Amino acid sequence: MYNPFSLEGKKVLVTGASSGIGKSIAIECSKLGAHLTIVGRNQERLNETFISLDGDKNNHNQLLLELTDYERLEFSIKELPVFDGVVNCAGIGTTNLFQFLTREKMQHVFDVNFFSPVELTRLLIKKKKIAKNGSVVFLSSIDGPINSHIGNSSYSATKAALAAMAKGMAVELAPKNIRVNYLMPGQTETPLIHNEFITEDQLALDMEKYPMKRYGRPEEIAYAAIYFLSDVSTFTTGAGLVIDGGFTLI
């Protein structure tokens, strides 16, 4: 059957694949024929994702790695195959009022959300681990590039920085026929949003602010990543795709 979104035989690297959006992207890509290398820092949860991947398990690999360990990161890249697609999903959320931020707190969220995915991608490019006509996708957010929320300034800053970096990379890597794009989800139903800083009642109240009266589902973000990974988007680079149920329209 004709399917322009097919990822049949494409080698795809997904970080943050042990949970949430990263896990969903890995699973949905495998359903479309991709050969996955999934990266995470929790072996048990990474195993759960691996078991859920579609297709022959011999076509998939998993890598337990702390992406902020740059020495090990560079060593690990030597053992990786050449990828047709890279999806940088690993990240953390923070809730801190600006006046209570410290340099150390900001450095930590930047290390995880910005520097580690950028350094991973830089090393992959340097080591020629991304194929011609390859696609790089960053997980940004509506927070930062478009808007922000109270207590979210440092997180928003990292996501805005990712969007800016993706645009610059897109221009520089276009001669290599490597595309770079980014996703800007609104609030998405993942374990990341259920934490000690936000109550379930607060989440329910926030959900009412969305025109569609709900948060996104991880697979809905995964389908957008598949668009950027597939041959459907071969003339799209430096673009940010908003997936927010209309939130930024009002």
C-alpha cells in the first residue's frame, strides 16, 4: 500500500525513549518500519519501551546513557550506526519562580534540555553518523518560542534556545542535505507533568484553557515527528510545528 509517511528500513535514533513523548515516538516509528536505537537512563523503563517496539527485535537496539556525561557520550557514538533520523526528546521540566532561581538550577536544566541534545547532534554530524537526506528533530515547546507560564522561565529559555539552534543548524546543514526541524507541543499527558509542584486540580483547571478542553496525547506528538522523519517533508527545514490544541490562538 502507498504510504508517503513510511519509515521502512530507516535507522532512527530516539533519546528520552524510556517514557512519555520519546517512548511514544519510538513505538510509532517502529510501526512504520523504522529500525530504532533508543536511548534512556533508566534500564527498566528502557526495556519496557524496547519490548513494545514493533517488528523484528533484531532490527532495534537500546543504549543506557546519561547524555550529560559528554565523555561517555562521545565514546558511545563511535559504536552507533549511521542514522537517517534523530529525534532529541530527552528533557526535564522545572517549576521555579524567577526570583528563586540560582545559577546552578539554571545550569542543570540547560545541561539536560539544551546542551546535551545539541552536543549529541554535533558529534553525530562530526562523526558522519547522519546520512545524506537525514532528518534531525528537536523537542521544543510552545513555552519559550511563543509564550511562557509562571514559574517556567528557565524551562522556557531552554526550549527557545533549542528552536533558535535548530534554525541556525538548518541553514548550515542544508548543503549536506540534512534537515533540522523542531516540535512545539502544548501540555501533553506524560509523567513529566504529574509532579510534586502541580496538583491534579490545577491540571484540570489548566486543561479548561485549551480550546479542545484537553491536553495532547503522546502519540499525537509522535505523528508530527514522523512527518519530519519521513520523505513527506524533504523540502521542510528550519520549521517549528505547533501541536497545542489551539492554546496559543487565544
